[in-house]
Amino acid sequence: MQPLRDEDSSSIHHDSKNSSIPSGDTSVWADVSPLLSAACTDLQEGQLINGDNFNLFAAMSALEIMDPKMDSGMVSTFYSIDEAIKSGFAPVPVSSDSTVNVHSIIDIMDHLLACEATWHMGHSLAQTVFSCIYVLRPERTSSQALLHSYCRVIRATCRAVVSVVSDARTNEEEDLFTMTYGLPFSGDEDAKGLLLLNAVEETICRQLRACKATRRRVLEELEPLQTNPHLEESFCKALLCRIRFRKHFLHALNCMRRPQGRGLELARKHIAYCISELDSVLESAEFLRLDIVENGQSEIDESTTASGRSPIGFDPTLNKRLSAPTPPRAIKLLSWKKAIDYYVKLLHNLDQICVFSLEPDLDVVLQFVIQFQKSRPDLVARAHLQLLLVQDGKLYGRDTFLTICARSLALDVSKNHGLHTNEYILQLNQLMINLLKILCANTPWQRRKLGKILNDWRVFHVQMGITVGQMLQQDSSRASKNGDKSVVILNHIYGWLDEQINWVAIRFLMLGFDLDLYSSSEYCMVYWYMYIILWKLAERARFRVLIVVNTEERKAKRNKSRDMAREDRISLWVLFLQCQTCLAQGLAVMIAALRNEGMCLKSQGPFNTENEKFIQHFELLQKASLPEYDAYESFSGSTSQARLDYLPKYEYFHDAQKLAKDIKVGYANNPDKLAEVRGLEQVAERNIVAVNLFCQDRSLKVSFEFTHHPYFATAVVRRS
């Protein structure tokens, strides 16, 4: 639609006085209803008013006026916050009846909790937390200390969460999360919210003690929260647990942001308080629902408040015009119970971060991140983990990644100061930072990014290999006499890089199982590829063991302490990889034999050939030269001759079973790793039994399940 010209505006009735949106200094609102009505009578169905420059692209991106899904001005109770306030939509105090007032404030607290949890899940801040007029205009509640301080702390908490997610730059996953849309978000008064809330908490604590006291004069000295003395104690308890949770949660977030993990121990204490207070919040629901009889149990369970009532002062359409330059989203808030479940999970994830030992060992860090991701943490927890791991371009803000890499190889780089400014070391530092950030992302984003950085790692590895080779060919006798071991260290790091590339590749493949990207007819090619990568990874890790052992032996000869724990940990890691390698090879051969005998579906369909599916799944790996030969030709050649008659002769599953038994002893003090090894052992045992069964009876039906391990399948045999 063309914009109105000045001469057109004179013929249109102006209603700026009655308009709910005030006119500005350079603009005047005009009522275009008569013009639209006249246009509607002349337009035929399918026609539209357009300018000369209006084209198909503009038509596809145009907004349809008065369509609730397209027009953000439609279906709004109020056109402005001031209009809502004038209408009495958010009164202060909430009610003239003190009992109703306290009950309504608790409902507002509960609904804000649900709004905040919904916002954490990726929805708009403007349509969740800031749909509350009391939060939007906290200065209005300054006479109500309880509501005023709580809303101030809510705003401060939102600012802390936005800060951590923005600094971690993980908001690309959920674009709406950190957008504030011009909301009054950074008020200086919000910083005083905790002090005000502490004062309110102390007042309510005194009132609670007075309720329990037997001396009447103590009761008379304090002003009660409300007029019913029989409800006073329960209301005090319901308020205190909500106030304390809010206070400790903000303290926990602030402590976790302290540099180099200095606040983690204190953050754990606040997290423990938060979990305890949430239990008390749940217990208060029974009291708050005593007088609710009109709603059914199902309606109460889906409610956003513990009482089941609708809160006062909330309108999700109030900020629709601020949501985004796109049509507003329809948001369904989490229920009160689901919001509490979300916070319990979030707090446990944050506690898991706080108990991390911050050991400057890359293997330990990577295993911790992988274990942490198994619980599917949400964005806020993952952002905190990323900021803990990467600070100022260093691990934990303390150790450079050169030091970390050298530690993995038991090398000492303290005397080789020039290495820290080496071009390849600087590039390696950035690659490691990017890797840790990617590993803290959600699963789909993580897999996509890992596939893309593989080629960057491979190019860097090739370039570094050429340079290191040239340096080794040069005369290094002078450098050796001066004690400069830079070339030797770079050569070891070059070999270590190959191990990391294969680690990223196997992580990329395994995440495909988490995302259900593989069909059962494609398991053969997936396990074949996993076998190739795991075998190379185990070989590189075994080579690292030799370097570490050689270095530690030389240290022992110089009467220096030998780090046996590091040697044992890396050796155990090699055995773990070999166990997985045997399982992957056994599954690939077993499924290939079943497929060749007609007992398992081949990877064929009406649209894609097996070769095309192979490329679709593994193209990013092949671009990174993993492996360096024609992968599909090797896969088809090695699996086409597999037969069931030969399976019992292979010892892949038996070897994996033996390795798992040996590994369990080493992981006796690591319950998470021990549970995973037991899962690998059970996969091997079940598959040994399955192989014996379907080799004896070819009429059996075979399917695959992941009951014992998320990445290694167990064959399930059934009669036809």
C-alpha cells in the first residue's frame, strides 16, 4: 500500500484526541478506516493496492493488515502500558484486602517463575517476563516493599542471564533469547533490589517467629502480613521460600561469573539453598489451593501458579509491537510445575559445573564436557560452562592452550618462550577455543559446526606438517646446543593434532545417533566408518603414550618425579578406544553378513542409491581426507564378501569383551566411565549370543536396539 501524501491527509478525518497512541512532534495519527472501507468496495477478490515498484518478492514478504498472525497490532487488550495502568489493570496495592493482596503477590511470583523459565527455553523476553506491568514499571510499587523488591531482583536476574549468554555468544541457537527490544532493562535501581529483598526477608522472618511465639505481646508489636491470624504462619512460609530462592539464584549466577572459577565453591552453597527452597515452594502449593474448588485437578496442574488462580498484572500482547520486525509468536507458557522442574534441572547442571576440578588437562576437560552434555543441559547452563572453560583466550583464564597441549604430551615449554608467539601455536590456540565453544552448544548445532571445522583442522595440520618437515631437515645443532627444543615440541604437537582431528570426527559420527540421523539400513556404513576413525584415533593415542612414557623415563633419570597417573590415564584411554574399535568392526562385519544373506535390509531406496547416502552422511569427513583414500570403494569392497559362516571365526566381540573387563578395573573410581564400559561389555556379550543363534538358524528375524549403549547397537533375534 502506498504511503499517504500530505494532500491526501487533509481529506481524512483526524482523531488524534481520541487516539490511544499519542502523536509526536513530527507526526499526527490519522484514521484511515474510511479510505480502507472505500478501497474494499472497489477491490475484487485477489486484488490489492500497490505502488509501481511492488513486485512478487515484496508480495511474499508483505504483512496482511488485521490478520492476527501477521499484524502485531491486532488482538491487543491495550495499546500502551499507560493505557493499561489507567484502566486499573495492575493496581497498587494489588488488593485493598490484605489477605487477598498477599495471596495475589504469591501468584505474581509464581507466574513470573513460569515466564522466566519459558524465556530460558528461547522465547521472547518482551512476551514472557516483561509481560508483567509490575516488572515493566517497578517504580509504581515503591510503596509495596515486597512486590517492589521482588520485581527489582527479577530484572537484575534477567540482566545477569542475558549477560552470560551474550558473552558466551551461544544466543545464535535461540535468536530471541538476548533481544531486549528497547525494554527498560538496565535500571540503576535494580542493583539495590537484593538489599531491599533482604530487608523484606528479615521482616517476614520476624513475623514468622512471632507467629510461633507464645507471648502475646510479641505478636502485638509486629504488623501482620494480613488480617487472618490462622493463615499468617503459612503465608510467611510461602513467601520466604520464594524470596530466598530468588535471592540465592541471583547470588549463584553472580558467583559463577567470577574469573578463573574463584566463586564456584560459594556458588555451590547458593545452589544447594535454591534446591532446598524449591522443595518448600512445592510444599506450599497445598496450602495455597485450600480454597480452590471451582477448577479441576488437570486445570490446576497446567496453571502457571501454585494456587491455580490467574495472576494480576500480566498481558502477553502488551509488548507485541516490540517483539521483532517479524510477526509475533504465539507463546504457551510452561506450567508452574514444569517451571520448577526446569529450575531443578538447571541448578543440578550448574552444580555439576561447580564441582568440576578445573584440572589443566585437555583429556579431562573433553571428557567432562561430553559427560555434561549427556544430561541435555539448556542454554543458560551451557553458557556458564563455556565462559568457565574459555576466559581471555586461556583455559579457565589461567593456562594457555600451548601449555595444555604440551601437558598432554608430558612436554615442558617453560624454557621455549618463543613458541608462544609462533604463528602455528597462535592458530592452534584459536582452533582449540573454537572447539570448546562448539562442544558447549546444543546437539544439532554442535554436530553441524564440528563437521565444518574438520576441514579447517585438516588444512592447518597439512600446513603445519610442511613447515615442521622443513625445520627438521635444516641444521638444528645450534638450537640443540642452546637447549631450544622448539622444533621437537612442534613435531610432537603436529602428531597430536592428528589425534584431535580423529577425535572430532568420531564425535561428529556419534552425535548422529543422538539426533536419529541414521536408519537401521545404514548402520553397516556408519559402523564401518566409525571403525576406520576409531582405529586411527587409537593408533595416534598409543603413539602419544610412547611419547609420554619416554619423556617421563628421562625425567626419572634426572631424579625428577614421574607422573605415573598421567601415563595410566592415557593408557586406559587407549584400551577404551580399542574396545570401541573392536565393537564397531564387529558390528560392521555382522550387519554386512546379514545384509548379504538377505536377513537385513540393504541401504537402498527409491530416491537415493547407497553411494549417494554414503556421500550425504560422510561428505564433510571425506573433504577433510578422513580417510585419505576412496572411502566408499573401500567400504563396498570390504563388506561385499562378508558371510554368516565366517562370523564365529572372527573374535571382534570377544576381544571387546576382554578389553572391557580389563578397563573396568582402571575406572573403578570413575562411576560415569565405569557405567559406560559396562554398557560396552553388555553389547559385546549380547552380540556374541546373537551371532551364535542366527548362524544356526537363518530363518530368525534380526533387529537392532540401543538398550545398553547409545552408540553401539545390540542385535535382537526373534523367530519369524
